[in-house]
Amino acid sequence: MNTTSLKKADLIPPDEYFLIQDLIFEWARVIDENRVEDIAKLLDSQGRYTVKSRFNHDRDLPLAVIDCHSAAQLRDRILSMRLANVYEPQHYRHIISGIQVMDREGQIIHTRSNFMVVRTMDLDGEIKVIFTGQAQDIIQLHESEAKFKERLMVFDSRVIETLLVIPL
Amino acid sequence: MNTTSLKKADLIPPDEYFLIQDLIFEWARVIDENRVEDIAKLLDSQGRYTVKSRFNHDRDLPLAVIDCHSAAQLRDRILSMRLANVYEPQHYRHIISGIQVMDREGQIIHTRSNFMVVRTMDLDGEIKVIFTGQAQDIIQLHESEAKFKERLMVFDSRVIETLLVIPL
Amino acid sequence: MNTTSLKKADLIPPDEYFLIQDLIFEWARVIDENRVEDIAKLLDSQGRYTVKSRFNHDRDLPLAVIDCHSAAQLRDRILSMRLANVYEPQHYRHIISGIQVMDREGQIIHTRSNFMVVRTMDLDGEIKVIFTGQAQDIIQLHESEAKFKERLMVFDSRVIETLLVIPL
């Protein structure tokens, strides 16, 4: 993995960058629009989706908050979260920043980006930054479509894990 | 309106995406630079600018915090806000994320994007996220220029409305 | 300096915009990945890096929190910050928004962008927005590379200065 991406222009043309950017934005938007079930469509059927604290990730500790090994498993996981969690009505709002292409192998693109999730409570209107972190994605380009082959969301705070009621 | 925008690459070439992105960034910047009067220049003379809570928007309730039906009306509104509001000196800072093209009809482009507004109080330096939400824009492309035909800002918290001292 | 950038499309083609964007993202990423020493590589050897409050900047007051006149001086400054500061373990996360090209003179590009820095404390997991502001950059394009000739970070709150433990 490159530590600098300043040669990105050599790796990827504008059209493909926009395809990747739109995939990452789409994931965020379906969650924000309260259609979290739709993220499963953006994951390759054999894809992997993992949410992990930076603390565990930096130490190569295996413990993850979410670790799905297929789109079907992700669908199951979302369904169970919807059923199991009883929580106060709330809205998520994703802010994505700094999408960079790190590496390329044919139609497989490695990217990093920053995310922030802001939660607004429906009743009292409280606004709070509940997650920040880095997404480390491996994206498969098809002709005019992109899907996540691997999506690893590393969040910065190790204290917040218990509050996760839907995927990031 | 499409619910997925993954075919965006078919809808819009890079040059036009940059034009749209720059229009949305420009709106944010003129407010952040304390030149809110200049947003009226970015709205089509017959354009519409609306600020509404997500609560009201989701229920199709008509009540909006701001609802201007022309650039002239927006100019009047800003002038009256400048005159009427007595408030502690403060700075806005916009963070924009996830600009996606949803649909296109000729030179009319439908987009969505997320916004966050962070306020810093001049006296005590307090930094606070005061708004998050989704912008639903209809943008008119001219030759090398873009203007808002409709700009709808839907903010997530319904409690915060009374604090709005300038447009978002 | 232009006050509007809507003619940006005339100033800069997509490839160059991506190069500039990637430079700005790279600066943020190396800090977030706890490799702040690497920002010196992104500054021209004779480049200038300044961090200043909006209050001082608006009044043309010379006082800056950081003001380095070369990459070597920036390296020294980072080293001394690493040595001098004793502080609780913490992570930074940058959110960048609104990169706009303001002006161009040959291979010299003037840009503005917004930044936000969110800090997470390692021990108690507290998440806090500690900086927002505007970056006013002058960027030198080389063939397939970009470097900062001048990087001026103007932050919104004048109260927060004492908390700066690493560059923004």
C-alpha cells in the first residue's frame, strides 16, 4: 500500500474517480435517508464489510463491531439490528471527506476516505458528532458501475461502540 | 427521481460536475466569508430558495423557515435579517459532502448533497454544530455558468429553528 | 483575487483539479494517520506555512500560532512540538470541504477550502470539534505533482490557540 497518493492522476481517470466517489456517497446517503437496507446492494455478493475501532485495528486485534462476509450476511445483520434495537428516534448525517486512490490492480481500486457521522435526536433535537474515522475500501469497477469488494470502517473512539444501532 | 445515482457518469461529464460543485461551494463560501448578500446572485431571478425542517418535509407540511420565490425576495429577506436580528457576533463554517447528480432534463440538473454548519462565537470561542441536513437542488446550466433554479435545504433538527439568524 | 470562482472551469482542467485536491487531502491524511512529519514533504522547500486566527487575520495583525518560512523550518517546528508537548493521547480527524480555484498564474494555482478538525481523546473517547476554518493556499503544479508554495490556515476561534499540539 502506498503511503502517498500523489501519483493518483496516473492511476485513475476522472470518470472512474467519479464512479468511486459516487459509490461512497451513495452508501452514506441511503443510510441518511433511513434506507439502510439498501447498502447491501452496494456490496459485492461475496464482499466483506467490517466496522472496527482504531484501537483494535492498530493492534491487529480481531474484535470488530460488525464483520459481514457477504451481502446476504449484511442484509441479515441489518434486519436483526432493526428488530433487536429499541432506541429513541434519531437521524444520521454522514460527512465524507478526502477520497484518495491508494493503489490499483486492473479494475480493483484501493481507496481511503474520512467519514464523520452526526446524529440528531428526533425529540429534543440534540446534535452530536458520534463517529469519526477512516474508510479503507477495495472497490471493484465494472463497466459503468462500482461495488465494494471490501469496506473497512475504522472509527476513532473505542468508547462509543455500544451506541451503534445501525451500520456506519 | 432516481433513488440510486450510480449511473451518474452517463448523466454528466466531469466539466459539468465541477461547475455544479463550484456553485454549491460558492454559496457556502460567501456565507462563511460574511457576504451572505451575495447568495442572491447565485439564485436564478425567478428561482426559489426554501429552508425547511426534516420533520415538516417528511410529512409534507408546508411550514418553512425561509421560502423565497425570487432572487429579489431573497435579497429583501437577507436585508431584513441583517436589520432585525440582534445577536452575538458569530462565524459560520459550512462543510459540504456527497454531491450527487440524481437526474437530468437537458440543461436542468437535479442534485442532492449533505451540509453541516458549524458556528463559532466570537467572544468565548465556543464551537458548535448548529445544522446538518440535505440540500435538494435543481440547477440550471448555462454555457460556462450554473445557477440555482430551486434550492431546498432540509435540516435534521426541528428544535433549532429559532436560532436561524442568516440563511443556510 | 476573485471574489467569485464560477469561471473555474476556464481556469483549470479536471486532471489538475484532482492533483490539487489530492495534495490538500494528503496533508490532512498524514496528520490523521499520526505521521505529521510527512507534511513537510508537501511544502515547497522555500514554501511558507502559517496558522493564524480569523480575528488576527481580518485585522491584519501579524501574530500567528505557527509561521514557517521553509520546509526545513516546518520540520524543526514539528520536531520541537513532538518533544515539548506533553499531552493526553488523542487522534485528529480532518474534514475538508469546498475546494475552489480562485486564480491562476501559469502553474501557480490559488485555492480556498474549508477545514474542520475533530479530536478524539484516546482514554475517555470524547469527540470534539476543535478547529474550523478556511485554508488559503498557493499551489505550485509540476508535471504530475503538486506542492504548497504558501499554505495559510485561518481558524475561526481565537480562544482555542493554546490547545494546538500539532499543526493543522
